[in-house]
Amino acid sequence: LEAQLQQAQKMEAVGRVVGGVAHDFNNLLSIILGYTEVVVDELTEEHPHREPLEEIRDAAVRARNLTRQLLAFSRKQVLEMDVVDLNDLVRGFEKLLRRVIGEDIALLLHLSETPVMVEADASQLEQVLMNLAVNARDAMPDGGRLTIETGRQRLTERHSVLKPGLPPGEYALLRVGDTGSGMDRETLERLFEPFFTTKSRDKGTGLGLATCYGIIKQHGGHIRVSSEPGRGATFTALLPLAGNGAQPIATEAKQGAPAGG
Ligand code: ADP
């Protein structure tokens, strides 16, 4: 519990610093990019300065895309809450997910037979699904299975202790599993940390799971992972069911750091 709290506080602090830096960089990059474009446009194709300037411009574009990603991660999203059926959410997102994972990976939906209603910002939960699916795809370069499951889970007193901020009760469950490479202990311990990545520099930012973690926390929920090397990975998110009063919804600035501890 202590470790989880520390983790949440660390993420908040990192988020704030990163957000500030990214914001300033974004402004500076806009200046670099703007003037470079003006000059490039004035040069003929053959001008000896044209190519180096185009290199500068392209690097500035890449840097600006990165700062945008950082901003999206660090910004406290103001949630637009609705009552959402997780089954509808998954079905509505199915087509896009299929496109993202490609043809070599099968997408299996194991949806609960009854609606699973949560109070949530649907676009944020879609973001979670997307990030998990992209990671699953990257872990299955030779193909495999991606399974998305919805349902309910009862948290007993004993299990609730292990999940800071979640009182005992019934929760909505959203589970994303893959048959990919799986993870070793070190990765498992660190994967929700901002900027932790095992991917090459152009493929990974290490922000995907930190973002998922933040979104689920902001919804008053909990996300965990189970995995072994060579045996795939399964991410399980628990969210308060709509209207059962199990958990107040945190709307802003309250990420992580449940009271007491
Ligand atoms: P990124 O994808 O940019 O590396 P993430 O925060 O999304 O950042 O993931 C952090 C790390 O966790 C990844 O680099 C990878 O090592 C590991 N990881 C995440 N999801 C999976 C998965 N489904 N299977 C195996 N490893 C994973």
C-alpha cells in the first residue's frame, strides 16, 4: 500500500514537471518551425541551404509531436461523465481495434450477457483500450490472440485491502489479455511508471500504461497486470458500477493518493 501511494505521488509530481516543460518547449518549437518554414518556402529546390533546413524542419516536427504526447499525458483531463455500458463501449470500438492490431492477430470478445454500467468518460476508456491493444500488438509480432472481456467482480474485504481506494463491493471488470511475449519481473514492477519502456526510441514513449493508470484512477478504479515471460499478459481494470454508490467519482486533481494508508 505504501509503495502504491508513493507510486501515485511520484506520477503526479512527474506529470506536473513534464507538463510545464512540454508546454514551454511546444511554444519554442512553434517558433523554430514557423520561421524554418518561411525560409524553406523562399528557397529554390536547388538552393544549397534547402536540404539542411528541411532536416531542421522535420526534426522540429518530430519534437513537437513528442511534446504533444507529453502534454496529453500530463494534462489533467476534465472528465465528461456519462453512464456507459462497457459492452457497448467495446462493441463500438471493435472495428478500430481490429484495424490497429492487423490481420495476424485475432480479436475475441467475451462480453457479459447483461449490461455492465459504469459512470465514465467513454473517450477516456477508449483511450485505455487503445493503449492496451497497441501494447498487445507490439508483444505479438508473429500474431496471436487479443481477448477483451467484460463482467463484474465482487471484492471481498480481504481483497479490497490489496487495492488502495477500493472499498469492498461489486465492480465492473474490463480485462484485456494477449498471447504475446509476456514480461519479466523487472518490467512488471515498473511498467506503470511514466517513461518506462523496453521498446526502441522511435516506438515507445513509456507513457501508454502510465496514462491508463491515471485514467482508471481518475474513474475511482484500479488496474493491475499479470504476466509471465513467454505466457502473454493480462490487464484487469475494476471500475465502480454506476449507481451503486460503491465509490465516489473523482473528477479532477485527485488522482491516486487515497486518504489514509
Ligand atoms: P510503451 O508502449 O511506449 O513502451 P507503455 O507504458 O505502454 O509504454 O508500456 C511500458 C512497457 O511495458 C513496454 O515497453 C513493454 O515492455 C511492457 N508491456 C506493456 N504491455 C505489454 C504487453 N501486453 N506484453 C508485454 N509487455 C508489455
